[in-house]
Amino acid sequence: MEKNHVTVLGAGLIGSLMAIYLKRQGLEVEVFDKRPDKRKSTFEEGKRSINMALSQRGWNALEEVGLKDKVMPLAIPMYGRKVHDEHGGTTFISYGKENQAIYSLSRGKFNQLLVEEGEHLGVKFNFEYKCTDVDFRNQEINFQTPEGEKKVLAPVLFGSDGAYSSLRLAMQKQIRFNYKQEYITHEYKELTIPATADGEFAMDPNALHIWPRGKFMLIALPNPDKSFTCTLFLPHSGSKICFDKINDENDLEILFSNYFDDAYQLMPDLKTEFFANPTSALINVECFPWVQGTSLLMGDASHAMVPFYGQGMNCGFEDCSILNGLIDKFGTNSWDLVFEKFQKKRKIDTDAICQLAMENFEEMRDSVADPKFVLRKKIEAKLYELYPNDWIPLYSMVTFTNMRYSEAYIQGKLQEAIMDRVMADPLITENWNKLDYEDIIYKMETAKAV
């Protein structure tokens, strides 16, 4: 088998998109996935999946492969966070400038679209192929299938098989492979706010709804069928309020009526869903190298992150775009060079966004309900409006630009230090509109120069 035949492990969002890119390069592409083909299953989708939040990096990749117009009808724009307090009051915090939005997408329907587009181009998808080992010496994959064990030659192998990657596990058996995984204290469970009786959205559909409660929170993202996919984040155990302590419907009712009452009133199926749907862990994965011979880890297989910056899928799609650019530059006869250049360029950026995702968890959980946090965002928005080339808020850098994650991280830390000093003024609440914004920018430029 020649090296113009490439293999992709994993038919999720990243694997399917990478297969489309590779097929458009004129390569023979075959994809293997351990799960059944969901298109042939009656299993209801999404019971352990947080809705996707598609932003600029993701749209860029979809545009490169000509899919933006096909995906747009599945997407609902969210222009900011709508923060719900414990008394049912709400505050809207814009994500960026007017008309800047992130887009809510159901993972299942989106994934199906990508698989079908890949098939239309000639990609071969194989389902119920569970990778049990990879022989790097012979570039051969061992699979367990419904028909028994099979061996498949894979001269060039892209591993996009997720946070619990089989390819990464095989790489861990090689020498000098660094690997670190961290489960955060919290887990999540998916719930639903259905459409109203007259078939409308029960809340504002153009916002990401969030109920921050200090050590735990609930979020809700809109769907085209006028429902909301809700995700409850609680500690696993060891806290007054945690998944371990919700043992019956009464425990659940006490939690929701006390802390999320306005959402609770909109969730007629809460008790059924809560005990039927799985509770899932949240994991952060770092590893290196990503390359073994002509096998490469990408997406969550190389850098799984917690979902609190909405960048997991967008980062994975950017992986695909960067890889495609390197293939354009170096060709398909230099896979060693393509893979080496990719991991060297990309690692610093994925480390940065993984760190930002962990930090944003604390912000979403603890800070967004704080009036000082809302004021801080208002001051940053004013700086952005007055000096759009000199002060871009960190969230906007990550979400609405193509700036490297590592550069956004550094810039964000400089801005954070300056804003900490601004917010330290005991009279900031009264005087924020009289701030010397030009002086703040001067301090920013001075800090950069240092």
C-alpha cells in the first residue's frame, strides 16, 4: 500500500473533518471508529455530550473545505452570556462587538453532516472497529470487529480518536513518551429545557445561559428544535452539593428549587432525565511527542481540554487546517516533515488553550455573578471600542481572531495585571466612566515593551 493511502482513527468531528481535508488533497482515505454508525441506530444522540460552541477558528476550517453554508442552518448564534441569579434576575454580558457571536451546534447532527460529506467525496468509513494495538514497526493496526480480529496496514496514520485515544495508549508503550492526565473535581450531566407548549424557545435563544453558583453551575445552549441542551456541573464528591449526594428525586428537587428555580420551572422531565442520563468526567490531557514514525496524534488525542472556553472542537478544527497547510507546503511524500513541523508549531498553542480553559472554569463558576466582574468586562469593552488595535479582550482574541493561542495567552496576562490595578481603586464603581483610558493603553504598551 502506497503512502498516498492514509488512515484516520476516529470518526468524530475532528477525524471526519481531517478525512475531508485529506480526500481533497487527492489521497485515498479510510476512517475507522469503534462506535456503531449512529445513522443506523435508534439510540437518541447526545446524552453525554455538551453542545458545541463553534467560533471563528472552526468556521475558518469549514470555509476551507466548502462546508460553511451547509453547517450554518444547524447553528444558532449566541451573542453573549445571560447570567441568572438565584432570584431569577438576569444580566447580559456581550461576548464581543455587536454582531459577534459563537454558535450553538448539536454534536450528533453536525458529526453526521461531516461523515456524509466525507462519504460523498469518496472517504471510506468503517464502524465498530475497535483499535486494540498499533504495531509502529510495520505500521499495522489491530482491530476487534463484530467479525473477529482484523489487521489493517496504515502507512500514514492520523489519530483523532479522542481523549481516551487507543493510538496514544500504543505510543505510551514506546520510550520517552511524556503523558499527563488530570480529572478535575467536577463532572457533568446533560439535561433539557424543551420548547414551550406553543413550540417556542422558553428563554432568549441568542445567548449562552449560565447559572453560576460558586462551586457549581448550570449552563444552557439553544437548539434548532427550540429546546435548550442544559449541562449541570457539580463536584463528583466531597462537597455539600455534589453528584454523590443526589440519591433520590427529593435531593434533586431541593438542589434545583433552591439554586436554579427559574430553570427548574422549565424542566418538566428533569427527574426522569437526571437519573437516566450518565454522569461524565472532565479530563485534561497533555502529552508529547505526538509523532511516532508516520503516525500522528491530533485533536483531543493529543490535547484534550475541559470545555469551559468552548475551544475543544475549534482547536481541533484548527489542527486540521494547519496540517492541511503543511501538506500544501511540503507535499504528501514528506509525511515525517509535515508531522514534525506540526507538533513543533502547535504544542505551545494547545498548552496555552488548555490552561485558559481551566482558568475560565473558575471564572464561569465563581466570577460572572460578581458585579465587579461585570464592571471589569464593561471597562474592557470600552477600551476595545476606543482602541480596537491596542486592546483586544482575551476572550475576543481567542474566539474572534486567528491569533495564536500562545500569543493571546501572553497578551491576556499583561491585560489582566493592568486591569487588576484598575479594579483595585476603591471608588471604581462610581468613577469607572471617568477613567483615563489613554493612560491605561499607555501602561499596556509600556508593559509590552518590557
